Amino acid sequence: MLEGTQLTKDFRVRLGLFRGSATLRAVDDVSITIDAGETVALVGESGSGKSTLGRILLGLILQTSGAVHYRGTDFARLQGDAARQFRADVQAVFQDTSASLNPRRRVGESVIAPLLFNRRLSAAHARIESAQLLERVGLDPKIFASRFPHQLSGGQRQRVGLARALASQPRVIVADEPVSALDVSVRAQILKLMQDLQAQEKLAYLFITHDLGIARLIANRVMVMYLGAIVEEGNAADVFARPSHPYTLALTLSAPIPDPTRARPPRHLIGDIPSPLAPPPGCRFHPRCAFAQAICKTDAPPVREFENAHRSACHFAEQVRGG
Ligand SMILES: Nc1ncnc2c1ncn2[C@@H]1O[C@H](COP(=O)(O)OP(=O)(O)OP(=O)(O)O)[C@@H](O)[C@H]1O
Ligand SMILES: [Mg+2]
């Protein structure tokens, strides 16, 4: 449905007064496919490039190289009706709803806008449907349609964000940390709502999160990103049962998944994430890796493939899988 091929994104960043600028590679040769109806979780620490990748797939920023295909057509070649269809079919939900909800617009108007412009409904029809959409996300339109975003709780705002996204009848929703700002009980409600909507609408999600527990809960497939690159990907069940990259293993240990059958030596992350302006040579994870050997400092690891297209970019993937 939505496919990114060998995507790279460079940003020019200023280093400060008189120090010129440098190139920061936020996304480095990433390929990703999102099939109809599935949930792909994109996980990784802050600064790993998750949002940048999401924004490229949404068409909000342009990649430096690589291509995005929607239903087999190069995104850059979509024009007219096809481009409009893409913008309706691929919707965004952000952590910070201020990016998607106009603070000066009432909730009802925010949900009506895509009905008028993307779906071209009549004003009367749009009004009825916007009320139905609010009901579907668990908000009483009589109470909420006339409110402004600042008069809502975080969870209610995220429900409005979902109603607004659904108004375009999307096929894919790119959700960037949609529940990260919410407290635990509200988080569970919104995740449940997203799962229900997915089942009803056959929606696909690209679910961006730094929280492995959430990925484990909702994802069919998981992609693990580190300093701009995918270091491991596979079916969620495979990735969580058998992390095959030391970075994933360390992440699962910092969000422990109880498994009494596997007594593991400590494999936690060492130190902080390096500057993306100067990624380490060889394997970019080697300075923080408990498995690193001499080769990791010089040679970028090839991608190794295990059962069910479970892939890991690690010289010692077998050892990692062995625990
Ligand atoms: N417009 C920009 N100009 C320069 N650098 C940028 C820009 N946008 C992102 N970056 C840099 O690209 C890298 C990846 O950022 P990105 O926001 O994609 O990370 P992320 O994985 O979403 O992090 P977080 O979990 O904190 O949201 C970071 O080093 C960031 O500083
Ligand atoms: Mg982000």
C-alpha cells in the first residue's frame, strides 16, 4: 500500500556563529512497506529519525534520495485527483495535536473541514457525518462540537485528532507518538480505540513510538531504528521472542519482558546515543554494544535474514539470538 525505498534524508545544520554548517543524515537508506490493514511499529530512542521517516512517508518533507510509492505509483508523480486521493488516504495523527488542530477552530469545524474539502460533502451532510465521527471516537457531539481544543483534555484532543483523520476515510494512518503525552489509563483507552477503528475500517498504521511495551501490544511488525538506520525488523512475535540485534535486546531489557526460560547476562545500553553529526564508523552501534568485537569498529554489518524475513544488521546476530 505505502512503500518507501532506500530513503535518505539529509539536513543542513548550522553549527553556530562562524563555525559554518554540516550535514546531518537523519534517515539513512531505509526501506519500509506498510500493507493494507497491518500495524507496523517504528521504535527507537529519541533522535533516531522516526519522525523524519514518518514525515517523508506522509509527503510533508521531501527525501534527499530514494522513493515513496503509494499503491504502486511514485509519490512524486501523483498529480491532480491521484494526489488528492493520496492526501485523503494517508493521514497523520501526532503526539501534539496542535500540529493538526487549529486552536482557533471549534472541534466540530476541524472535523467538518476534511469532509467538505477531501470528500466534498454538502454542508448539511458534513454536519451530520462530523457528529457521527465524534460519536465513533467516544465524544458526545452535543458537548464537544462547539468546544475549542484548549477546552479539552489531552485524551479528548487525541480523540478529535482521530475523528479528523477518519473524516477523510484513510487507508493508512501515520501515528507519531499518539499516546506518549497521555497518562497510563487514558493511553490504554486511546490504544483500544485505535485498534477498534482499525478493525472496522481495515486501516493500516505506521505507529511511531519509543515505547517497546506499546509496540508489543499493537504491532504486527516491528522496525527498530538507530541513528537513522533500521537495525532490526520482523514480525512482532519474532522480534520480541528473539531479539536479534544488541540494540533491540537492550531496549527489551530496559522495558523488561518477563521470560523465565531465558536467563540472560546483562546486555544493557552503554552510554548515550552519539551525535548523528558524527556517527561512529563500522557498525554505528558499536560504542554502546556489549557484543562488539574489532570488526564492528571498521566494517558496517551486512543485513542477516532469519525465519519469516526477520532481519538484523549485526555481525554477531547468531550470538545475540542465542542470548
Ligand atoms: N528540520 C530539521 N533540521 C535539522 N535537523 C533535523 C530536522 N528535523 C530533525 N532533525 C534531526 O534529525 C534527527 C532525527 O530527528 P527525528 O525527529 O526524526 O527523531 P525521532 O526519532 O522522531 O526522535 P523523538 O523520539 O525525539 O521524536 C535528529 O538528530 C534531529 O535533530
Ligand atoms: Mg519524533
